[in-house]
Amino acid sequence: MSCRPEENRQIDHRERIGIMCEFRITDLKVEHQREVLGLDIAHPRFSWILKSEQKNTMQTAYQIVVKAGEETVWHSQVCKSSQSIEIEYAGKELKPMTVYLWQVTVWDNHGHCAVAESHWETGRFTELWQSLWVEPLQQPTEKIKQKPIHELMSEEEANHKKEERDYAEFFPAHYIRIPFKVKATAKTARIYATAHGIYQLYINGEPADDRRLAPEMTSYQSLLQYQVYDITDKLLPGENVIGLILSDGWWSGRVGLTGEACQYGSTIGYLLEGRIVYPDGEVEIISGEKGVSATGPICYSDLFVGERYDARLENPDWCKAGYDDTNWQPVIPKDYPTENVKAQYGEPVRPILSFQPTAVLTTPVGETVLDLGQNIAGYVSFTINAPAGLTIKLEHSEVLDENGNFLNNIIGVNKDQTDYYITKEGEQSYQPIFTYHGFRYVKISGWPGTPEKQAFTATVISSEMEDIGTFETSDERINRLQKNIWWSQVANTISIPTDCPQRERVGWTGDIMAFAPTMSFNRNAAAFLTRWLECCRIEQRSDGQIPIVVPYLEAYQNNGESHSSCGWSDAIVAVPWALYQAYGDEQVLRENYQAMLKWMAYVENQAETGKPDGYDTFDEVRKERQKYLWNTGFHFGDWLIPSLVLNNSDGKAMMQTATATMGIVAPAYYAFNTAKMAEIAETLGRTDDASYYRELNKKIRTAFIEEYVHEDGTLDANFQGIYIICLKNGLVTDEQRPKMIAHLRKMIAENNGCLDTGFLSILFLMDVLCENDCADVAYSLLFQEQCPSWLYQVKKGATTMWESWGAITPEDKVSSYSYNHYAFGCVGEWLYRVVGGLQAAAPGYKYIRIAPAVDCGLKSARTTLKTPYGLAGAEWKLENGTVELKVMIPANTTAEVQLPEQAIAVDSSLKIADGCCRIGSGTYQFTYQI
Ligand code: BGC
């Protein structure tokens, strides 16, 4: 086989001038990312996408060559394989801070060949920093112990407190100047930087890039990310200045539910090294220790609380050469560790969208309120022409109250979400950089006259993942639901997967456990969640517990010995599995396998040793069975079951859902997880482990049924969600199953045809109904508009997913729940997979199944997904009983389309047998009557 790079260059060229290209390679990625700058991975994985105009295209062979300059460090040779994702580097040891060029050559089954190239740059690996940590002169932040979570203040108390605060305990951000000289035009110039706190980097007065909130949120004690900046083109001849603004962030700022400061430290600082390489090979190092610091216009900036900016204090040239910094203070070197400092893995947080508010409202009580028309996580910037000294106040909130007045719906300490801007003279613009808010409405005070909406821009920030999934139907309400799910995902993927962007912003493990499959469909979350899983492993306790919140903030560690909960901690099993299914990433299973085993061993031990109430009165048989039932300890249970929390905005009602269901949900989830563990072990070739978990799962199921399920298929814990979890996880005998289904059907009917599911059952709800001859019920739940339901929220004007189904009551009473929680949006995945009919029949969509639910009540649905192999799609239309189905299958994959016997393929050479048509890549059309 031969294929010369020149051929491909020619193809690229022809493509540019518009001639159809037959066969080419796109999306060259290393560790899920394009052209990464700074990767501390010794054996990175390569992937690419094949594009071909020809049907039934499969890769037959590939070859990868990796070079550092002229030196070839890896030549894979020609590998006869269709593998085009997750190919691990197996060459010479990679050197730190080096650019590697990689070239891939691919051959297909039609005799074509293509070549493509890309590059990545390694990080520092174990290279020692040639600078110490430094800190600007500062007053340490005081760690004011806040009330523990369960003693949170009342709504009145919280709002009262907000009014009277003077922000005296907040300190200014620090401005750092690091002047340096360049001798000649640099070949390359990089800055490696991180911080205790958050920082924004500048070079010669310009932002070094548009990333935000670096070094982002990780389990800092073991993993603090550094960022790499390419400043080659930003250097000036002679004198240059690196500038850095430093603020509290997650390090010492007020975070989490309690709003407590100093979760990691009380003083902020940075670690920075600049590295200039000249054409003659000389390397010049710029040390962060050379910095001088001062304060400036940012009087304080807290991630949650907001920012106060006094434009009169600006020094426009603070980051430029020639600025007089004689009054600035030298920074102070610190002997802090660097072992925890590793290159950022995954896409940075960036502004991803900007738009103007839809309206400036005057509320009934006369407030001026911007309406963005969309609930977001981000900030508002503005331009104003004003005299000096005006204080403009921007308060952010997600909702208006029932009368249409501004309402700060988030109760608790340090949930102000308020920015202050003090004007200088003339035309000026402002945008906060170290804070963000969860909001749709902004109350503006202090503005001279009435503001025009054109003066404002709303900016959405998020970890910059690629959007890969789309879903559109003939029903605008369903489309809005899908949009709401996307928006809640974007708002809750700022560095880590969070519960909500205004009240807590922490990595509640249960929320992502339920949502990971949907998240992985909407956007490419591979690197993002892989990084978060590393934090899960870091935070795992020595006894195997995975905490309820990751990174595990100190403020959340107030529950003694117990750090975990069923469903929440199970994220360590469910999230890697979701990534494996979506992206075919087997390494994420391997990487987390030991942590899964440890967690499962903890659970096993809890089940074996835990004695439920009344244990002493049990007979021997029942006592014996308890070994397989995880029915002790605290769990959040089927969190937020609507019938227990609707019309009850009190936080205590939430806890009722835990108390009512924890004893039954934990043993049921024990079954769920052992089954998953058996599958994971099987995938990894751990056959002994697989049979162990299969066996254990059987015993758990038997014990569960004997202990809890009555002959008539009911349980004492008579909740919809419990039946759903049982039906999904084989916690019912064949005889009981029809009775349980009939009972569930009746319960839903008696609940006005509405669901009554919490966090841990909702993810199974629609599948359980469809798999048990109740698809009609699933569809009616989907289109239900009464509370609680997905479309109820849509009907009430939701633009994101709500935490509680009835956060706004049918009577329009507005509660203090969050309006931006993605957990109940996990139906998104069912919509694409079942209504849209696009399914991964093999991990990563190497084998695709198309099986749309054309009888669901919609007239049409169109689903596309950029799979790891390329764009797949299913589009169906139903008109007068005739279904038209168009299917798109990417190169290097195959698929089956499930069809009724009477279906006809437009391409008559296709065979439909046993309700199935097997196809290769390409686009196809089918038609049939229903
Ligand atoms: C969070 C949830 C989380 C839960 C634990 C809430 O305060 O916002 O989403 O999972 O606590 O039950």
C-alpha cells in the first residue's frame, strides 16, 4: 500500500476550490481535542473522522507517524484495522514543552487513500518550575464559619441580611506586572501559569486569550491545573510586560451552598514561568517572581457575590512597557508545593455566546429590569456615557415574582449576585471578569435616565465543548424542552458539572449520574468529564466512599463518617459507562475501574454489616438476606419526588423525599450498579470480576424481591419512582411484573396522568414504560402539560430546566428553588434515542441502530449526532399514515434500521428481512405505512 502526502495536499486543494472530494480525513484530535497546547499525557490517544461520498466505506488500514522536528518518534507501520479512535501513542518517550507533528494515512475498502496532519504540544510533565509560587502583599480573607447546610437561614432572614451588607470583608483584586525584555524575534514564546485563586493573563495590555476563570475548579489539593499561552505573536521588540489580575475564585472566595470562604486557603497567589525560544536555540526564562503588584479598579470580585468596579481607579497603561510602577510592591516568594500542578486537561471556560436583552422592563413597583429572554450563566456588560462617580448597580435573578417585580429567588448567605460599577467621566464600557451569575433578569439602579437595551450585552460562559447533537420535531413545545435542556447543560458545565449556577455551583455527583448520557449527546463532554472523574478518584475516601460533591469542598464535609449516598456516589460507575457508550472510550473505564471496585467494596461492606431497624426481631432467613440489602445509612433517595415537594418551597420538604425513599432506593441501586459492574468488567476482559458481580446481582435481586415486593407486585414504598427502578433493574419476578406494571399504570392515571419521579427514577421512567407495553403512557407523559411535567415548565415560560417540577405553581406563585438544574433534563437522551431513533448499538456508534418511535404522536423528528466516526442522522415524517425515513450513516461504521415488514427501501438493492435492514455508510431512504 502506498499513499504519498502530496496526493492528499492535492485533494485538500481541490476541495477548497469546490470540487467534490471523494475521501478525506477530518477532525484530527489528540485526547479528544484539536491542536492542544500543553498536554501532560505520556501516551496520548489519536482519533480522526473519515469522510467519503461513496457508500459502504470502511477504513481498512491506518498508519500514524509522529515527529518532533525532523526526528520520527513513532511510526505505527501500516495497521490493518478499522480503528480510527482512541489509538494510543506507542513511540519514544515524549519530551516536555515540545511540538509534535502527527500525520495519519488511511486506506479504505474502495482503494482510496488519504493523508492528513495535525500537531499538539506537550506540557511540562515533571519539568521543575523555574519560579516559586508568589503572593502579592495582601490581607488574608477571613474564614467566617457559616451555618451548616441543614441549618440554613429562613427566606426572610436571608433577604434581610442582603440589604444591610457593606462588603467590608471583601478585598481588592491584585494587578501584577512582570516586565521583561526580548533580544530578538522569538521562534516561540509561551507562558505557563496557574494560581491560588483565579487569574486573567495579559500581554502588553491585551488579554493573552479569551479563556475565563483559569485555573478553573479541580480538587486543588492534588490537581491544580496550569494553563499554557502562546504569546509568540504578541511580543514586541525590546521591553514587554506580562500582566496578571488575581482574584479569590474557588480558592478563598465564597462558594457552595453555605457561601463559606477559604475552602482551600486564605491568601491568593500565582505560579508563572515565561519561556522564550530564540531561532538559535537559546531559551530565556521569565520568572513570575519578578512581578510587582498593586490594586486597581476591581475593589473586590467574588465568583458568587459579584464584583465592585470603580472605573476612576483605572490605570489604562498598567500592563504596558514604560509604565511607572515605582509605587508597586514586589511580590513575595512562597514555598508552596508544585507537585499538584498539572497541565489543564479539556477545553477552557470561554464566552460562548453574546446577545442583547430582549427588553427593558419597568416593573409594577417601578424598578428598571433587563429581560434577557433566556436564563443563562454568565454576565452582563454595558456601555455608557456618564459623569464620574455614579454607582450603577446590577442585581441578577432568574425570575420575577407573581406580580412581575424583581425577585432574588436564591436564599442563603453570599448569594447576592450583584455587580456595582462606579463611573469615570465620558464614554465607557464595563464587563466583569471574575464573577458570573445565574440569571435572566437584571435589576438596574443608578443608571442616569432610562437605559436602552442596546447598551447591554449578555455573555454566556461555559467550558467550550463542541456541540454535537441536534433534535428538532414538529412540536415547538418539545423543541423548546430540548433547548431548555441544552441551556441548563451549558450553564452547569462551567469547569465542572454543577447542580445549578446560582445557589451552589458544586459537583453534586447524583445530578451528573442521571444526566451524563444526555450531556454526552448534546456536546462533546469526553475531556470535560474525564477530568472531573480524576477529581472523583482524588476525593475518594480511603474506605472507598465517593463523596456526594466533587470537588469535595470542606463546607460539605459536615456529615461525620458518611460522605456518600446511593445514586450520587454511583456516578463513579455511571459516568465512565456513559462516556464509553457515547464516545467508545474504553480507557475511561480502565482509568476508573479501581475506584469503582473500591466504591463497590464499600457498598458491599455496608450491606453485609449494616443492620436495619428491627433486625433483632428478624428470623434467621431474613437476617441472612440482609447481607445483600444496602438498607442502612443516609441517602438522598429518589430526591425531589414531586408529590412530596410540590407546593412546599421549604427546604425541609426536599429532605422528606430522602427520608421516605432512602431505605428502598439504596438496595435497588445496589442491584443497578452490580449489573453495570458486570458489564464493565466484561468489557475490560475481567471475566472473574464479571461473574462475581453477576452472581452478586442475582443474590441482591432475590433478596430484594423476598424482602420488599409483595405477591401483588406492590411495595410498601408505594411510589411511582420505586416501581420504575424495580422494573428497570429486575427487582420483580416474572409473575409479579405484569401486576407491578398494571399498578404503575394505575398510579400514573390516578395522578392526573402525571409523573411522580425524583432524581433516581426519572432516568429510567420512559424506557421502563416503553419496554413494558406502556409506550402510550410514556408518550402521554411527554405531552402532558399539567404540573408536574416537562411541558408544564415549558408552558410556564421556562427557558431552562427547573430544580423542582412546580417551582412556579399553577397559580403563578414563585418559589426559591433553582430554575437551572439539569437533572430532570435527562429525558433528553430518551428523546434522541427513542423518539429520534438514533442509537449506539455498539459503543461510540461504531454500529448504529435506527429505530424511531414514529407512533409517539409527533408528525416529524430530525436527529443528528456528530459521533466519534462522523455525522449520523435520522429524520422521519409521518403523513396520512405514511412514514418517510431518511438515514445518514458515517463512514467507517455500519448500521441496522429497524422497520416493519411492509417497509420499502428507496434503493431497491437493499434487503429488509426480519424487520431490519443492514446498511453501511451513506444516506438512505425508506417508506412504510403504519
Ligand atoms: C442540589 C442537588 C443535589 C442535592 C442533593 C441540592 O441542594 O442542588 O441538585 O443533588 O442537593 O440531594
